[in-house]
Amino acid sequence: MPVDLYYHASAASRDRVFVSGGLSFKQGSTSSLDQRATVFSAPIQADGVLGAWTESAQLPDPLVHHAMAVVDQRLFVAGGELRRSFSKGVSSASLREDGTLGPWQTEAALPQPRGWHALVAAGAELWVVGGSLDKGYFTTGTPELWRAKRSASRIEGWESIEAPSTLHFDQTPAVAMGRLYVTGAEGKLYSMALDAEHVWRTETSTPSWSGRSHGDDPRLDVVRLLAMEDRLVLLLQQGRVLTAPLQAEGRVGPWSQASRMYGPGSGFTASQGEDGRIYVFGGTSANPEEHRNARVWSSQRLTP
């Protein structure tokens, strides 16, 4: 990427990837951070490799801990931290052929200010998942999911749906086989049918979470859950990667270790292209020492 980024957002269209906002080091400094409003993009080439990065637009305001998604050739940006408090603002802009964005338009605001969340597209639907409603205690998640009520290309309102328990605050959910897969704060996996009933199910197969908190309880850090072909892919802190097959009715099978990503530490984002390739953007790197970076990783084929 053109700059190191941390606490940024990312999204992918059919032929480009986008990153926006976040924090990066000020020129000539190793400690002072700039809060950014720039939207950068890069084309996805025929072999899946990214082309040159260019500046596509400026966000309406500098944001961190926000979320982005592409639906119907529009880039949607929701929530995040703005001027030291969470925002409930939602904006969108059309995608142009040259990689730039059209003018921003204001969409219906989120029901409450929210940060650290994910914005995920499921067909023509948009869902807000994870994150926190309390900036002072941002690691405290919420069970509330919000589904956008859309008319044509506009968001006219939001519908609230409650998960079986509080969700982990720093996560990306996955969409596969007509279901939405999310991670609970206590480490359980849940999935919800993406139909009119929105019935929840607790998945019996639970990953082995890395890290330890006080005592011997598992600690969830970065959780990036994505779907690749017939399996779920879980990206964790320090480059750990797990996969699990999706069985009949979308039930999650046993988890196993997959190819490790050497480099990513924490604070990274992950998005998928139309061919299922996973792109991982920025965050920190622990090799050879802890620092923020501008790297992008991409999957070719993850081997369990």
C-alpha cells in the first residue's frame, strides 16, 4: 500500500480492492500518528495480483475503526471513530471505471454510534456485525446485528436482530451457503440463516483460539472469518490460519491448521475478491520486530 495503515477498513469489488482511513506514522516520526481520510485502491489483475495503488477519493471525515463494503458497484462506509467518539454516520459513493469514486451521498444513519465493527455484504443485503457501542469500553461487544433496509441504491433505515450472545468486538464474519457465521465473545461460533426467519444455530465445531488472558481462559484477539469455496478460513493474530469444511446444511466441520502467514501481527483487515482470493492489508508486523506496515498478502490456495 502507499502508506502503513492500522485500524483502517478494506473492501473489494469485482475488479478492485479498497482501503480507507486508519492511522499511519507521520513523515519522519516513529511515534506520532496521523488519522487519515484517504481512500486508496488497486486493480485486481487477471492472475489475482494487485496492480499499482492510486488515490480514489477522500472520506467525508478522517475515520478509524470504521467498516466498508461494496454492493451494486457502490462503496459503503459505516460508523467508526470520529473526533474521539464513535459515529453513526453512513455514506456511499459510486465506483467509476478508472478506480475513482463518485460524489459521496449520505445514507440513513446507524441506530447508534458504533466502532470496531464489520460491514458485510450478503447478496444485495448489508449487515453490521461485531464492534462496540461504548468507546470507553470498546472491547465490550454487543449482541446486536443491524441489517440495512435498502431501496435501489439507497439505505433507508436499519433493522436490529439479536445474536444468541454478545459477539466478539474485533471480528469479520463470513457468508456462505445462505448463512452468516459470527464469533461470540466467549469463543463460540454461531450461524444464522439469511432468510426471512433469521434462525440461529450454535456450531458444535469450535476453533482452538490462540493466546491466553489472565489465568487459563482463551483470549480472542483479531478474528477474521471468511469463506473460501467449501470451507471457512479463520485468520488470527500473528499470522495463524485455521480452516474448517462446510458440511451439509452449512454445518462447520473440524478445524485444522493451514498455511501460516508470516508477517501479520494485529490490526490488519481482510477482504475477498470475486474469485474467492483473500487479501490481507496492513496492521502490525512482528517480523523481525513489532512495527506498523504497508504490506498486502494474498492467498492462492490455502492447504489444510
